[in-house]
Amino acid sequence: PLVESGGGVVEPGGSLELACTATRSIVGVVMGWYRQAPGKQREFVARISRSGQADYGDFVKGRFTIDRSNAARTVTLQMGNLQPQDTAVYYCYADFAMGGAADAWGQGTQVTVSE
């Protein structure tokens, strides 16, 4: 399983860092983040490959950075210049089976951007 941390409430323009820690090795595992806002579909946020290559959703526009530490079994998502439309539950995922699809999910962490 995956355990997320780091959500919270922040003012517009602020920053937050989310962390996702696995209970097993993440060597060679693609990991990433999705988010879901109330009444909206789940949206891709970011993904990091086994080699560290990162991909982001179009809305990110350079504001977020995903990183990984295989030694710590952790993937982080550094989010900056947060806006109210970034308010959502953020979910970490992993492709442990390396089949090209997520097969493990975290419980979700709430990010709220508000004055």
C-alpha cells in the first residue's frame, strides 16, 4: 500500500509538498499522482518513470515538480503558485506490476486553496 501525507490548507499563491511512501520497494516502478475535485472527473497530475523522467498534466504549467527517492520508497510532489482551482483530493499511485496501469493507490490527501 501507499501512504500519502502533506495535504492541507494554503492561500492562493502558496506552496505545499505531498509525499507518498510505499511499504515495498519502488525500484523500477512508475509512480504518480492524480487528483479529483468535487463533482469533477479524476485528473492526471504527474508521473515519474523508473529513470526519473517526469510528465505533467497540461494544467500544471511548470508549477509542480515530481521527484522520487528509491532508498526512501517515496515520491514527492512539490506544488507552487497554488490556486483555488487546485483544490482537490490528491491520490498517489504505483504500477508495481509494470503493466502500464496503476495497481496500487493511496488513500488520498486533501489540498484546499482558499483565502
